[in-house]
Amino acid sequence: MRFVIYGPGAVGGTIGGRLFEHDHEVAFIGRGPHAAAIAATGLELRTPRGTLRAAIPVMEHPAQLKFRSDDVVVLTMKTQDTEAAVADLAAVSEPDLSIICAQNGVENERLALRRFANVYAMCVMLPAVHIEPGVVIAYGDPLSGILDVGCYPQGVDDLSVQVAAHLASAGFSSRPDPSVMPKKYAKLLLSLGNALEAACGSSAQGSELELRAREEALACYLAAGIDAALAEDDAQRRDLLHVVPVLGTERDGGSSWQSLARGVGTIEADYLNGEISLLGRLHGVPTPTNTLLQRTANRMARERAEAGSLTVEELIAELNRATGGKYVA
């Protein structure tokens, strides 16, 4: 089995680097200065236990890769880039190519299933950072992440069992899970704070705004009949994954914070907070907090604003203006 990591940033670089380190065949599809740096000197994967220099072949477009029957493509780009990625894949590969969506949110699988028959969902718990071209910093220890995988929309098969086994051999906790999508909806609840962290910094985590965003999401899940339960053993497994400083530095922020910090001009808020806005509109549930966070994150990305440059108080004031003073901090 060859793992083709499409989007070797924080998540993709960690997965690909750790698989490569444990003698699994890996190829990258990347772009820009990051792909150029990997092509020139290899991926530099920094972990709490040392630094790996991985000479992984990297292509800038799927057309440059000769696909094989044993390929498994792991999508790790942000959701706003998934549609273009699967279109490029479909143009140069067969429709039975196996696609794993190792991404936040719950929309990627639907996008992939429009063009490919064999789509898998992966729930990702993996603390890592990619800011500098050619470098990924993975802070998880003793394991690098928790990566459960199953067929989409449900079930397991031989490939998901094999993928989980390969990942488990490479420093991850990974299980084949026939009901992985409820886990992804539960992970989405955690990801609703990503836009808030990007806008206001890590001190905003756990604030009243984040709690309100999750309350809105749970009301939407209830109205839509969505299951978002995490099994009891998943909480216990988190003891296997601690965020540990790497080379004396701590993790600055999550994926949305990193998008602002790199100034890429886009952010995934439409598929995190925006997913709740969508559910709210479909089922008649008010979602003012998630809509505010979605719009704020998108504006900051467009303007390439500095990550963490707003305050929670500023957002609360804006929410009060948008709701006619109905929100009280």
C-alpha cells in the first residue's frame, strides 16, 4: 500500500512523515514554497523525541503521479480546497481510487463521493503546526495523534482495517470504526472555537462565546437528528496524546490560527462555524454566534489580518449589535 498525502501541511506532513519513518511507502502532492522546500531538502518533521528529515517524493499536481492499484489518497488540505483537489484527482485517476478524508468538518466526504466510489472518513486528533516552508512540528506524545477511520457514510472494510493497522505501527492510535461520522460531528463541536482562537488568540478558548457557539450547534444537531456521541474509551485514549513542547517551543495555535499566521488569504470557517449556520437555516435554529465567528474569520483572512488581533469583548459587542442587544455577556 502506498499512501499519497494530498496537502502535506501540519496534519498531512505528520502522517506522511511518521509513516515514512516506519518504512511505509509515501508520496506527497503539495504546492508552493512548502512543496519546493520538501523537494529540495526533504520534509523536516520536528517532534518531542527528535527531528526527522524525510526524503519523500513530492509532486505539485496529481497529473505528475502515476497512480497504482494499491494507492490510498489521504486528503489533508482545508475544506475550501477540497473541491478543486478532488476534481484534479478525478481527471487523472480511476473512480475506484480509495480516498480518505483526514480533515476537519463533515463536508469533505460528500465532495469526494461525488467523484469517487471508495471514500473513507477519518476523525483527526493531531496537534501540529506548519508555518515555515518544509517544516512541520508535531507536538503529540507519546503518540502523534488519534486517527480512527471507517467507510463513508458508515461501516468498515478490509482497507480501513489495513490503514488503521499501518497507522498504529507508525506512532498513532488508529482503529477501524464503523460509526466514524458521529465522531467527526463531535470533533466539529471542538472545532467551533478555531475561528475564535484565530481572531482573539488562545486566551479566548473556553470563553462565553465558544460555549454559546457549541450550544447553538447542539441545538442544531438535535433539530437535525444528528448523532455526535464520543465513546467513553475515546476519552481514556486521550491519555495517550499529550501536547509537549518541541525544541523548547509550545504550540502557538490550531489550524485556523495557522491560516491567518501564514497569511494564505482563506480559512475553513465556512465549513466549521458555517456548517452550524447552514444547519440552523435548514432547521429554524438561530445561530448568531457561529455566524459572527464565520464572518469575522473570513474577513480577517481576506484582509490578511494578524492572528489574535481582536478581543472577545469586541466580538461580544458586535454580536449584541447584530442581535439587537439580545446577547448579554
